[in-house]
Amino acid sequence: MNAPKYSESGFSMSQYIGNIPAMLKRIASNRIINNFSALTISSILVQGLTIFSSIKIARNLLTDDFGLFSYLLTLSYIYSIFGGLGMRQVIIRTVAVHPHQSGLLFRKSFLLRTLMFLPLVAGILVYNSFFSKIKLDEVSLILLGANILFLSIWDTLESINFGHQNMKTPSIIQLVFTIVWVMLILLLPVQYIQVNIVLGLTVLLQVFKTITLYIISHKKKFISFISDQNEKLNINLIRESASFFLLSVFTLITTQIPVVYLEQNSTDTEEIAFYNIALRIISPVQMLLLTFMNVLYPVISRIFANDTRRFSLSIKNVFILLLLLGNAGGFVLSLFSKEIIFLMYGDAYAKSAKVFNIQIWYTILYSILCYIGMILSAINKQVMLAKLSFAYALIATPCLFIGSHYGSVGLSAGFLLSALLNLTYHFYFMQKVLPEEIRWKVILAGFGFFFTLMTISYFSHDLQFFYKIPVCLATAGILIYFLRSQIMSSIREISRS
């Protein structure tokens, strides 16, 4: 009996190949993939360029001054989150539903955030005068305040653009100004690599970057008031943002404020430098995972409103893909962390490798926690999310505070332990409110994948470089063999969304 020809079964290889350009065109025109590509490419390049510029800064400032510079940047972020009042997610969600009212929303949010800046300045002065062990001079305080103000304005403009699903503009602006920053640092004479000079350049570029985004947003009419009589924008920003504000504060307690614990409990600013170097190298993985969720958030919100069955299928596949990509990146970076830090920053920062090996696995767990938060936000469960974040802070704070007494390594161990403890009940409560649960078998398999890679990297970390390469390739080959079908199905589902 002759085997049937492909053409007799309705399929021919030439037809399949001929359809490839059309398939690629459909994928390229998909808004999610478009936005994700823009944000991902920009974020990775920005993080890569930032790491590159930090090499010259770190090598010339040395550990103490680089720790101080890192501390100032961390304070900028902490205070800008307080100044943001938790409005980011509400702005994105509201603009996605009421795009013609984004001008009114911009004015409301801009006014509230600007007013919040005044008590923030008072808080900075009080903390620096009476509580901080690191006393900042007047120039540092002025630069810190300016950076906080313009970070807050940038966040408002970026949120408006994200609500319009226009991720490209902020991404391109961020990338262009990061390139300018790198060029300035490379051209800056070594004798001018000082804390306040480098911080001043950071603030100056933040000002011009924010002004640029404002001008473009105005030209696109994203922040011009265009009223649509068929749409009513009845929103109390303070009330609706309250839960997200609490969430952001609780998140700060377990992400950025631990640097303050190091400032209070460690003997010098070197520990902040070791901690910061590790985070800088990890940051591309963090940005990739979090950018992915930023792009998905408005889409997942819309899918939930229209089709709960498709919503359930989408969040399951995204969860699987998130774990696969995150763990793969974490494994490679963990395996070669000693070599990476030595080549980039030298022997002075060798201790950062120990911090790195703990922090990279914490980052994977943290991305899952953020994903759970995105899901709960999309289904309007922000009150539950705020409660879970409060519980997280209660459990994490003693772990981090105690860990900080043992320096950057102890603090990192506290991060990993607190994330593992908190993930247990986060999954339980998320499953209770979902229209259809993610199967526990899928969740357990994902964490089996996580612990397998973490164990392999732990026992392979001290091997010589040439022995690590076959370990990496063998592990990747085995995992790809067993998981290739799940990877492809997850990618197809995301593309269809």
C-alpha cells in the first residue's frame, strides 16, 4: 500500500513555506508582541548600557563612594514611590478604558503628585538630620529632591502612554537618553568621577528626558483634554489608588527599604556597594520579566472583562512561560557569576558574587509574586492584593532586618527565605478568586523546575570555567527536550491574545 502524498491530504510543504511570511506579518502586527518587543529591547539595552557605564563609575569611586552613590539612587526611588501615591496602575487602567479622557486624568494626577512632593522634602530633611547614619551634604540633598520630582512626573506621563498602549515612545526616549548618559560617563575625565557630579548628570538627563516625553505626549494629544460626551470619567484618584499605594509601600519594605537596613546595621557603605553591584547585573532579567507583565496588564484586564475562559487559559500559559524564561536566565547567570563580576568590576567587588547567587533566585520568585499581583489587579481584587502585601511585609521585615546584620549576603538570604514563605498563601488566595484555577500540578511542576536548576547551579558554582560550559549545555539540552512542546503552546497562546 502506497503512503499518501502530502497533497492528497490537503497539505503541501510549499504551501506551508509560502504561508510563513503571512504568519510572520500577523505576529509582527500583534499589538502585544509589538509593545513587548519595544519595551523588552529598550529595557535590555538600557540595563546593559547602565551596567556598562557603572563599570567606570564603580572602578573609580571604589567601594565606599560607590555605595554612597547607590544609596542616593535608592533613596530617589523610594521617595518617588511615596510621591506616586499608588496612581500608576489606576492611570493605566482608566486610560485604557477612557482614552479620550486621559488629558483630564493627567491634570488630576500631576496636581496631586506635585502637592505630595512638599511633605516628601520635609521627610528627607528630618531623616537626614536625626536618623540617617550617612549624612548627606546640601548639594546631595538638592539633587536628591530634584531627581524625585522629575521621576514622579515621568511616571505620570509614562502611565498615560501605557494606558494608550503606546509603549514605544517612552522606550525609545529612555534608550536615547541612556546612550547619552553612557557617552557622558565615558568622556568624563577620571578626576570628575565624584558622587555629586555623577548624581548631577543623572538628574540633568532625567529633567530633559521628562520634558521630551511631555512634548511628544502633548503632540499625540494624550494629555490634551478631548471630551467625549458618550464617556463619563467618574474617578476619585486618591480613593481608587489607596490600595495600590499601600501595595507599593509594602513592596518597598521588601525591595528597596532593605538598603536602608544595611545603612543602619552594617559597618560601612561597602556592603551597599556589594549589594548594588549584584542587583545591577541581575537587572536585565528583572526588566525582561517585569516588562513582559507591564505589556500584558492592560490586555489581561480586557480579556477578563470579555472572556473568562480565555483569561484562565492565558494566565496559565503565561505563568509557565514566565517560569521557563526566568529560570533559564537565572541558571546561566548564577553559574557564571564569579567570572562575570571579576571581568566587569575586579577583585574589589568579589563578594558581590555570593550576593548575586542568592539574589538571582529570589528574583525569579519575586517575578511570580508580581505576576500574581498583576492578575489580582486585572480582576479588580486590589483590596485583597493590599492585604496580601501587608502580610508579606509582616513576614519579610524580620527576615530582612535580621539578615542585614550579616551584611549583603545575610540580607540576600533573608530575601530568598521570605519569598518562599510568602508564595505559599499568595497562591492559595489567588486560586480562590480566579474563575478557573491554575492546576496545582502545573504550579508544582514549575517549582520543581526552579529547585532543580537552583540545586545544579549551587553545586556547580565553584567549578572551573571550562567545566561549567558542558554543565550549562547539558542542562539546557535536557530541559529543552522535555519542555519544548509546552514552550511552543505558551508562545502560541500569547500570540493569539
